[in-house]
Amino acid sequence: MSVKPDMPGWKDIPRGGLILEAGNAFQYRTGDWRSRRPVWQKDRCKQCLLCWIFCPDGAVKVEEGRVVGFDYDHCKGCGICATECPPAASAIEMVPESEFAK
């Protein structure tokens, strides 16, 4: 296998997993590989904010201290929000992403 002279070699490429610029995670839309989507039922929500506290991706949108929805560009569909939602409310349901396919 020959190396083209205009292509960088392995020593010229940054190591994988490096964060070269602080605060850049928001630039990457990571919700594209989600298989299940959280669907929020506003009328059932008790505004306990447990979904927001436990979301590892910061994908629960909160305005003025109240849940207002999800940031689906960054939600990975892990379901932690639905698990942490109190059973008495059951305000978040995980639905197959295929039901929202365009």
C-alpha cells in the first residue's frame, strides 16, 4: 500500500478522543442514532425536574424552572428520563424512533 505524498501521515493526525476546543459538545448533534424517543405529556407532568436532573445529555429543556420539552438534536434515547419520572405521573413515554421517521 503506497502513501500519497499530499495526504497526512499517522503522525500528523490528532489522536482520537481529544477535545481540541473547550465547550464544543453542543456543536455535535448526537441524537441521530437514537432508537427510542422520549415523548413528554405536559398534562401529566408534576414539574419535579427529576428528568432534567438525571439526563446525562442535558436534553431536557427547562425554562423558568419548568420542563418545556426535549432537545432531540442531543437526546440519545437512553430512557433515564422516563425511568426517573415518578410512577404517579408517568409523563414521559419512550416511543420507537421509527414512528417519527420522515
